[in-house]
Amino acid sequence: MSRYADTFASLLSVFTKLPSNCNDTTPAVSVDNVALPVVYAVAFSAAQKAGGGRVTRDALQQTLEFSGLPRHVTGQIVLTADTGADSLAQRDFNLALAMVALAQKNMSPTLESVMFHKEDLPVPELDGVETLISSSNMHSSMPPGRGRLDAPDDPWSSASAGPGAVASSTAALGSMSLATNGTETASLPANADSTKKEHQQRTAGRDSSASQTFVPGINMDELQWKLDKEDVSIKESAERGGIVFKHTNYEISTRSFSSMVVRRYRDFDWISNYLVTRYPYRMHANIPPKGFPGKLMQLYFANKELDRKFLDNRIKGLTRFASAILRIPFLRRDALVIQFFTNTDEFGHVLKVGNLDMEAEDIDVEDELGSTPWPEVQQTYAAFDDFYAQVARDEERYRTQITSLEKIARYKQAIGDELNVYSDTMRLINAPRESVSGSRKFHVQAASKRTLDSNLNELSMSFSDASLLEKAHGEVQKTISAEYLRRVYDVVISMKLMMDRMRRMEKRKDIQRVCERNDANRKAMAQLNGESPVPDSDRSSIDRLERLLREDAAELQLLNHEQRCIEARFYLELARYKCYESFLQTHYHGYIEEQIKHHTMTLNAWKQALSTADDLPTDPLGFIS
């Protein structure tokens, strides 16, 4: 073989070691050498209609319906296990049951997952499958001494989430488990009606008690999930900045750093852009939008009330932004973040003298994923669009809830105002004075009239108390309940923005382009090396193709690494996004507790008013005698 042919062979050996993005093949997987529990033999014996050691695809589908999995999941499992023959052998049937067991444990039912868990496969749950086979056939098919379908030595049966684990995190990540939401459960065969009720009860409880398999390697510092905790206090500085064009300065007090610094909005905006550049594949706090300078000046000179409202809303937004940064563990350790909250110099000066690292973080995929198998990550990323739609629904839901709470708050304020107006009309001081003209007999206040006026004054105070309670309740709705939901809403927006960045930065199309170019260059080089002897005119072309192949190999390796980083980070950030739902307990507990407190105080106020109203005189003659 010529020198060029040797070089070509070495390049081919390099490309065979590259990730399998260019040529995807399905691995040969089986569970032949694995000690399987008795349920495999029972199910296979039940699925055999005519014997012969094989089962039809329809029989396999009917057997898998006892798993309680949705039809589209069992259908995919049947297609994966199907070899193309008219019927399936026991090894293919066992492979299908292994994928069922993985799906029941909220893992992706793929050949890769079976291969990864080959030595510790969970036991599939097929409630009622014994109804498909007579007792004689069933007992003859089972190994001696094994008469139960459930296996006490199931390595997955006793798995439980630790105190710091993400509750049902893998269920939130697997695309199969996502697709089960809103999908009707698989129906049971007609001859299994006797076990249908028990089957539904057991499968209904399976989702809530499913043992946790893979906990994403995220920092479980509880502070980051407590959205009601604020480490930062921001207020408007008394001194405005600037010489000609004035701007507002903000005093930032941070309890964890025991510091107080002065920053302007431009500094907040800069640190926000820095975090997105430095950590592009992570969720970040949302900064309140910029104002329009011309409009702000108009508001400042024309309407101080509107300007005050704008600044108050901005301070609230900046407080949420700064507090969200300090809740996240890896951001609290960032050198520039520490400088932002602790260095008393102007932040522009800090940026000039500092040695800033503006490069995007490099992710060690294997280290961050830990024991999570790569097929799990790929399966999760394959459902990217489904998760994006889910985040969009979350956005709409929380936005509607915030709007409703704000409307309720305004409604409560209006009720309070009207009750106060009503209260004012009941007071004696606002009643017209008694006329002194005419007969004295009919103009002298009777005892009942004096009692009525006195009690109406007391009722007026009760109505005034009810007015204050309604206004206070409206303020709580606006400043606490709606504010907590805004923080959850910020998390949703952060997730959506991160997924938008991932869509723009993903490398799958670039990988496909390089693979196609690489295939074309390899074919051209193989054609040139096939000529013997190699013409001198073709040697320069071969050298050029060798160089292009080396460049493609380097570029493909880089693109694959970047794509793996994106997929791994999406897997981890999706788990973190789900963890934030734990804050909803704090929100709703506080909201309902406040409702009970408000209605208790309101009930007591109206009970006191009722006692006063009962003391009002009722004798008509008492008002004229």
C-alpha cells in the first residue's frame, strides 16, 4: 500500500473513534445471561397462545397492557423489541419486559438504558397477568420454589430519596413520563375485568411512590428554593449621580456580606449581561426593564407621582434581581459578583482595574452528571420542545394568577374605601343640626333618638374597622401574595430565556454539516487512493484532503463537546427548575393562612357590630315621646 493509503487508513481509524453522530447504529442488547425474576417466565408463558416457544406481537402488546403504562409507551417498546419476524423469541420478549421495568421506574425505555442497567434491572410490575394462563401452565413454567410474581430482592424496590434529593426528579425529566400527563391509561384485556379495580388502585399509587433512580448532580442548598427570603435591601440614594444629566443611585445593603455599596441601574444591567455571557446554559435572575430617558425626564418634571411609582417598581424589581443572584450557590462564589456587592468603589472603576474572565464556563459533563447515564440526558433533550411548551404554559398560568391577585387587591381597596364612606355618613357629627323653630314638643330629642345616635356612632367605628381590614387585606394581596408569585414567574421566565439561548446555540446542525463534508472528503480521498500508481497531480489533492480531514476531526470533536455541554446543562437546569415548585407550598400556605386570619378578624368585627346593632331602639313611639 502506498504512503497515501497508509495515511488514509490511519485517518479512518481516527474517525471510527469519534462520537457516533455521523453513523448511528443500534447496539445489540440482550438479557440472556442475567438472572431474571419469575415474572419474566410467567409473563412469557401467559403470552404463548399456541406454544412453540414464541409469542406474536399482538400477544406481547396485550401482555404489556398489564404494566399500566400508556399505549404510546408500550407501542414504542414493542417496536424496539420487534426483530421483523412474524413472532418474537423469549429473548426479545424478555428485552421488552426489561424496558417496561425501566419505564415504570421513570427511566427511558431504550436499549441503551437496558444495557446500562443490565446487572441491576428492576422487576416489571404486571398486575393481573396471571389471568391469561391456567394455573397448571403457570406453575409448570415457573422455577421451583418461586410462586410469587413480585420479587423481594428487587434492587429498586427499597430505593428512597434522601433528605436532600430532588423529589421525583427523573419523572420530571424523562420525556416518556412527560407524555403520560393528560394521556388516558392503557385499558385492560376483557378477560381481566376481575382484577381491573385492584390494578387501577395499584398503578395509580405507583406514580406517587415510584422510587428515585437518578438524582441530577445539582447543589441542593435549600436557600435557593426559598424565594421568600431576601438577603438584599435596596433603597434610593438621597444623592443623584451625574453632572449634567442626573441619574438615580441605589444603596445596596447585603446581610451575608455585611456590606453597603452604591450602584446605578447601568451597573445592574452590566452584571446581568456578564452572568449570561459567563454562564450561558444556566437560569439567571431577571433584571427589570430599562426606562426611556426622554419619558423619564418628562415624568420627573411633569408628574412626580408617576415618577415615584416607576422608581418604586424598579427598586422592587432590582431587589428581586439581586436577591435571586445571592440565592444561587455558584453565583455567590463568582469573583465579580462578590465585587459588585462588596466593593465600595464605583463599579465602572472596578471593571477597569479588574482582570475579568468573560469566557463561557467550561463544563465537565461526566463530573456534573455523576452516575446519571448519558441515554437519560439524551432522552430528556429529545423532548426539548415538549418541555418548552410546558414552560410556556407555566408562564401563562402564573401571569394570570398574578393579574387575578392584583385585581383582588384593587377590589379590596375599593371595598375599604366605600365602607369608609358609608361609615362617615353614620356619624352624628355629620348629621344636620336640629331646627329650633316650630313647636318644641316635636323637636326635642327623645331617649330613643339619643340611644340611636350613640349606637350609630359605635356602628360607624365598626364599619371603619371593617374598612381598614379590607384595605389591609388588599395590601397583603398585592405586596406579599402577588410578590411571591412574581418571584416564581421570574424563575419561569429565566427558564424560558435559557432555553431560547440553547436553541440558538445548539450544534446539531453544525455537526451534521461537518459530517456530510467529512464523508464527501473521505470518499474523494478513497477514490484517489484507489488509483495505482498515484499521479503526481493527485498527491497535492490528497495532502489537502488529509489536512481537511484533520481539521474536520478537530472541529467535530469541539462541536460534539459543546453539544454535550448543552444537553447536560439542560438536564441539570430542568431539574433545578422543577425544584422551585417546592416554594409553592410556602406561597399557598401563607396565602390561605392570611385568608383565614383576615376572615377571622372580619368576622369578629362584624360580630361586634351585630351586638351594637341589636341594641338599636325598635319602639316607634320611643322616638316621639
